[in-house]
Amino acid sequence: MSSMGAAEEIDEAKERAHFRAVVNAFKYYKLCSLDRIHKSEKIVSMLQPNHQRRLEKYKSYLIKFKKCLDVNNSVVHLIIRDVDTMFENVDHSIDANTNGMESFGCNYNNCEIPSQKQHKMQHDVEKVQSVLKNIVRDWSDAGAAEREQCYKPILEELESRYPPEEFSDRSHIKVLVPGAGLGRLAWEIAARGYSCQGNEFSLFMLFASNFILNKCPEANKHTVYPWVHQYVNHMTSEHQIQAATFPDVPPATRHSHFSIAAGDFLKVYTDLDEWHCVATCFFIDCAPNVIEFIERIYAILRPGGYWINLGPLLYHYSDMPTEISIEPPYDILMDIIKDVGFEVLKEHTGVKTKYAQNPNSMMQHEYKSVFFVCRKPFPT
């Protein structure tokens, strides 16, 4: 076997292992989430009787939390039911008992965890819990306020750049949404007549978006309890078991010019001068080297094409000791954007945005995001 063939085989084995690990995180969602409730129950049971009496109401809510987990778990298992065949060009099924990545088009029980794997599994299950909150952000009435903050400015900017009175047929205008998450922004863009493709790297997000976009033909059919894993900063226990239904609209009424592509943005998008617009929302700070993202966005845009961006500069790799990360502040970032070749057409700072926040929580995280519009100039 050639070294190239061996390397490809190793990569494929790693990919399959990662796929199985993500599937397992969904499968272990209930078990790991129950551990947290059992911890509280055990602590209460060890208190002196008078303290236990004063916590009777709290103990009754711990039982309700378990029922919420059951509802969430049913959704979690719906999400992974068909994932081994969700990608058009790769089969990840391993065998009849195992749920085995590249792209999918939008035409598209309790057991013991070995102790050495428990920490990794808990970390992965927290990502599943995050997916449930993202479902609420993108596809429920409860997320409408956040979508108004984060998606509306981008959608309005697209409308101003491609007004319907001048572009009666916008299906030839190609818009790319990297870091598409659960796909709502890309879906909204396609709903306005553009040809839109979302791109997402996370299998956690891809599993859930595949379910919502392809398997949910009916509005508000499903229920989740997104805040049941949040144990602090509640005014009442009822806030912890606040339900949300999804999807608020039936996304499976498909738009003909809409798709989701899986994979690393830098590896998937290499064709030059292809896109009329790249729309990024809470995305550019997901890069270890943000300059690579800026250069690639510039390269794949057609001359005269627009880059519309909204989001903070959290720099997700910043505190990972084994990863490289550069974290230029916004003023230096704008210098880099201009040096790459972009013309800055519009710029707003201090744009208040939230991301998957519990609206009833006593603690609120709010970003003062930046919103800017750039254009790749025509050659002179």
C-alpha cells in the first residue's frame, strides 16, 4: 500500500471513530444528564431531617427534571435515528448494531460508562445539551428575539444590496453561510429567493439540522426542555422546566436552491470567484487563524461580491493549550481585512446580541458585537 493510501485509510478510520463518538454522545445524553440529578438527590438525602423537610418542594422538582429528560431524550434519539445514511456520498453504517462525512443536500438504554471515558463522554454530552439550546435559538418562537438581533441585520442588508424591484429572480445570486449551525439563517436567505448553501463542520449540529430540515414537515410538533440542565440563577424552579416547541415553521417545505454542505470551510471552499455574497454570523472567531478565513472569503467571492458579518470576537481556540490561536482585537482585524483587499462599506460596533440565552435566567451574557459589510473590488 502506498503512503498516500495508508494516510487516507488512517483518516477514514479517524473519521468513522469521531462519527461513532458523536452518535454515542447522543445515546448517553440521558444517562449522563441523570447523573447530575442523582447528585442533587444524594446530597439532599444526606442532610439533617429538618433541612430535608424544608427542601420537599425542591425534591419534587428533581422528579420533574427527570420527566423533562425523558422528553428531551426522545428528541435526541429521533435526531440520530437515520444519521448513518444522512450523507449522500459516504456510508457510515458499521454493522447492524452500530450507527456508523461529507455533504448532505436538503432535498435531503441505560448502561455503565467505563470510568476512564467518563470525562470525555460528559464533555460530549454537554455538546448535545448545547444542541437542544440551539434548536430553541434557531427553530422555536422562544428564539425569535435572538434571531431578530443576529439574523435580521444580515437579511436586511441582503435586501438592500439585491432589492426585489431590481432582482425579480434572485435564484442566480449565490450566497454562502459558513458556520451555519442548525441552518435557520441559510434557510431564511433561501426563502427570500437566493441560491443559498450553508456550511457546517460540527457533527453535533449537522445531525440536528438534518433532522429539522428533512424530517420535520409539521410546525411545533416536537418539545424540548432546553434549560433543564441549568441548575443556577433561577427565580423559580418552573423556569428550569420551561418547554419550547419546534420547529416554529415547517422547514421541510424545501426551497429548490438550498443545501447544507458538511466539512471544514477552508477545505470545502477552494473555487475562486464563485459566490456573490458570503454571510457570516458568529463565525469568524471560530478559526485558529482568523486571517485564513478572511483570505479565503476574499478568494471565493466574485469581484463586486459582498461579505456581510455580524458577531463577537470570542476566539474559540484561545484557551486551548494544545491548539494554535491568534486573537487580534477588532481594530487590528479591520486593518487586516483592508490589507487583504476588501473595501469596507458599512461598520457598526456595540451591536447587542445574545447567543442561546435563557431569557428567565438571573445571569445574562450579552455581546457587543460588530456588524460590517465589505466588498471585493472589481479589478482595475
